Amino acid sequence: MTSWNNKTLKKMRMQSVKSMLDVLMLAELRNGSMSGYDVIGYIHNKFGVLISSGTVYAHLYALEREGLITGNNDTKKRKYKLTEKGEQTIDIAFKANIELLNKINRLLNP
């Protein structure tokens, strides 16, 4: 793969992860509570993308304001967990994701 292709793919991956960050965080919070630092590690390990702490915490605070997650201080870290509203939201997002993937698949594979 050429250097240009590699850079382009990395950029596309970063854009995709950033655009889906809220959904990715909600989906992973289904597995248990996480700190912002845990989210950064999860995204990096799962997708190979390093998201800044400012970006992650801005999204976490927005999700908390929307009532999708709650945060509480556990020792030195603030840990976040899903609320019932967050569970319902991620269920809807999963169903919409399946529909979107099917449409993209039909578009790319006529």
C-alpha cells in the first residue's frame, strides 16, 4: 500500500471514530463503568486511533448533560456508567446502524 493510501485510510479512520465517538462510548459502557482515561485506551486499542483527552471529556460531559450516562468520583477517577435512557439510546443506535450498514453494502456491492 502506498504512503498516500495509508495516510488517507488513517485520516478516514480518525474521522469515522470521531463522528461515532458518542455511540462507541455508550456501547462500551454497556460492559461496565469507565473513566475518561479508560475510554481513550479502549478507542486506541480497538481502532488504533488516539483521541485527545479534551475530545473524550467533552463528549462524556455532553452525554452526562443529556442524561445518557452518570458520573461519580471513584477514588481519584470519575467513572461513568449508562443510565436507563442511555441503554435505550444505544439499542436504537444499534438498530439504525444495521440499517445503515445494509444500505452501504448495497451501494458498494450492486
